[in-house]
Amino acid sequence: MIDKFEGRHRFLSNFYLHQMTFENILYPSSEHAYQAAKTLDVSLRLGIANLPSPGKAKKAGKNLELREDWEDVKVDIMREILNIKFQDPELQTKLLDTGYHELVEGNTWGDTFWGVCGGEGQNWLGKLLMKIRQNTSQVVGHPKYEQGAFVTWGEVRCRVAEVHWESGQWKYWIRPTAQGFLIKEDELKYTR
């Protein structure tokens, strides 16, 4: 499980700085785009797009008068924004590299709609990211071997511990010993 979107998993966070165009406006992060989408006023959206940080965008979004349909559309808007963000090949690869790990937007600020705080929450952000990862993996193809499968590497019978998309191909972390090895797909065979 990946339960915090920080460090090497910071790219999963909406606070990760990555320019994107949403509804014809260029935003510095997906947080900027999401907060701006709370209003239909283009001048207010442009103002949020020009704020210097995702934190400032979030603060500005809290002060907006919400569009009438906000509660009905906010999950779909987040899905659309994340789909745009993860069209970037580098971010796609990083997302696929999370393998089959559950993605949980763990937080300490009490967000139990988009994430999980104190063990409670709906984790909508994590769910959307896992769905995008699943859809992306269908485009690039499924891995031949799944986590937990028994395979043969040379003469050694092993279990696949993890599956990663790396440099345009599936790679497998196998554990014939305590150390484990990272192996390309064509070096393995199924065993029973």
C-alpha cells in the first residue's frame, strides 16, 4: 500500500507542480485546476491559475462561491483533471510503476472525502488514480505474470513479489532468496 503522496510518490498529489491545460486555461498544478473549477467565472479561474502555489490555490478555492452543481460534478471534474495530468508519458510511467499497490491519500488535515485521515475516509483521490492506472495498463498491455505467481528463472522456482512498468516494459521483482532480483518478462516462465 502507498499511503502517503510524498517523497518519491509526490507526483500522485494534486500539489505536485506539473503544468496542465484544463478547459483552455494553463494551470501550474492539478490543485489549481480543481480549485478553479469550483466557479464558472473565467476571471476568477484565471486568478487562481496565476497563484504562486497549490496551497494558495486551495485557500482561494475555499473562499469561492461554489457553482450550483458543484457537489454533483466534483468527482467527475477531478477524474477529468487527473486524466489530463496523467497523459504525460513520464507521469504515466511513474503511475504504472506503483504496480498493484493500493493508493491511499493519507493525510493529517482531516480530508476524509478525497483521502483517509486517522483510518477513516472515502479515498476518492486514491480510487480515481487506481482507475486511471488500470485504464493506462490496459492501453500498454497487461503484465504476463501477476504478483504472487510462481515462475521459473533459469532453473530456480520463485514467486513474483512485485510488478513494475519501467522503461517501456514490464519488470518483475522475484524472490528466490531473501534479497530478490529485478527481472525482465522474457527471462521468466510459468511454473506450477
